[in-house]
Amino acid sequence: MAIWPWKTRDALIETNEWLTDVIRTKNSEQRFSQRQSPRQSFQFSHTFNEIEFQAAKSIIRQNTTLQVPDWTLSIFAGEVLVDSSPQINYTEAVLYAGDQVAVWESPTKYESATIIDRDSGAGYTLDALSDDYDKAYIAPLRSAQAPEGLQAERRAGKYIQCQIQFDLTDSRDIGQSDYATYRGDDIISDCPVISGESFNDSINWPIDAVDNGIGYPDYFVTRNTYDAFTVMRWHVFNRSSLYTLRRFVHSRRGKWKRFWLPSFKSDFVLAQQISMSDGFVVVYAPEGITDLGMATFDIEIAGQYLRRVTSYSDAGFSTNGRAILQLNIDSVIGVTLASDSRISMLRHLRFNSDRVEFNHQYNSERRISTSASIPCIEVNYV
């Protein structure tokens, strides 16, 4: 099977698509994931000269299925010599015996190799190579098709701008999460946000409107719970972190699986310190509001203690003119915490899209940075 030998110019868009049925009722929902692994595609951009353009067209003419290096997980291996069993050290992803990798030095010097053994660490043994390489890159090979072919745009000058989308045909479920769990679901302990960007939040009641265009419209709430949306953003700067992010995203299976996310801000301010034997938390009411609009909810205290608030009540007195709430929690903290400890709300979320795009960018040294923005929605969990 022919290899597509050109690296993408300066960016690569990777798309992952799941298929989830979401059945919503008045106060809950049920989700069914129909794909074990996502459908994936790579969008490559190239700048070809005339000779390279002719070579690319020749490859497309002769092949309906190609092998495409996953450049997002490539490593620089340096010197790799002809050997009956060359060794490589590869920590960017998990490979298995029988997997194909590209040994690549240039668009005119490359070949595929099969992994024949994997040791207990990150060492891999390849089958025999046919050439010596002084500055070799190693990248996993993925079987793919290019149903839309090679798209070219000719401008003034000798260079040709080309795009090609590869739909991968050997998608593998790599889903795994290294996060700790709370009440059966992962909890995001690090804040996934890009410098210069922000979370987007909205809260609304889903409604139907009856409007004849003349008088005042009537609005009818279609569910007895509100919808709360957010957009989560990640930005990672090396291939190992990218692989970890990929595994977490795969483990969600699109809209299927839930996770917890603290707000990472002080949603409540303690009105008194928490003692070791306390089964409650005393906080200032937010702006004097003693009805929070929910019967139970979850909180994170001091960045590490996760508790379920089973009930709360107006403490019946005020401090410095501010109303006080007593939050009753499901178990004692077991430590004494100062009154300046942060208390964050825990949001219970799932992805609100079955399509996730990773935007991979490369600098002049071919170092990768990857960004992803994923819409999420809160789900009820009692």
C-alpha cells in the first residue's frame, strides 16, 4: 500500500466523530453510543512545486487506499541503520506488535516497517529496513482513503497550494482516563483553558413560543429543568500531552459519558472555619440570596475535598450585614480548614457534540501545539 510521503505544511486538522442517540424527557435523559471508536479524518495542506504536484497526482491516480503517517505523534529518531531488527524508543503513544510505522527522512526517502516486538517499557523492535537513515522520523501509519481527492489552487508563480482530506479506515478506540473519580465519574482536576481565551457559559429554560405576531406571545417551558452550557478549551504543547488528551476525549465517546468539572473559583465564601468533626459548611449567602434554586448539589472545598450538599438552610442570622447559609454535607471533612479556603461548585457535564476537532499547529522546528474547543452541557445526577 502506497505511503503519502509529504508532511502537512504548517497545520493539520484532525476530526473525530462519534454517533450518540440522546433521548430527553421532562427531567432527565438517556444516551446510547453507537460507535465504539470514532470516525477520524486528517486535513493536510501542502505547497508543491510542479514536480511534487505531478508525483502527488500520480499517487492518487494509482491508489484508492493509502497509508498516512500520523505526524501529530511522530518522533525524531536520528540515525536508524539497516539492521535485521532495529530498535526504537517511542513514548508518544501505545503501539502493538503488527502495527505499521513510517521511517521517514524526506519525501523521496522513506519506507514502512512493522513492529514485531514490544518490551515492557517503551522499546519497540522493527522488522528489517532496506536503507540507512541519518535523520529519521518515526510516525504511526494509518490506513486511509481520500474520497474527495487532491484539491489544487494555482496562483501566479511556480508553487501550487493543495489540500487533501484523508478519512481513516483503521480507527482504534484508545479511550482511557488518568483522572480520579468522584461518585463514579471522572473529575477534571486541572483547568483546561487557553491563555487569552475563556470559558463560555449560558443558562436558559427550553421553551416553546406561541405567537400570532399581533399580541404578546405565550411561552411554555418544555422541560422542568434548565439547560446550562459551557465551552471547554484545551491547549497542549507536546505529543505526550496530546496523546493523553486524545485518550480522555475518546473515553467520553461523544455525548455519552459524564464527568465532573469544578468551577475553579470561589462560588461560596466561608463564614467560619471548618472543624474536623463538622458535617456542615457555613458560608455567606451570595448577595443575600438564600434560595439557590436547587435542592442538592456538589462542591469542592480547598481544591481537594469533594462533598455532596444534601440540604441547606438559612442560618437565621447575619454577619456584617450578610445572610448566612448552612450547607449540610454527606460526610465530615476530617480536617480543620481556614475560613479563606476556596469552595467551588462541581458541574456535572457531558460533551454536547459528537464531533471534536483538534487543530494541530507546527512551528519552524516542527514542534507541535494543539488546541481543541468542545461544547458541553450540564446533566442531572441525583
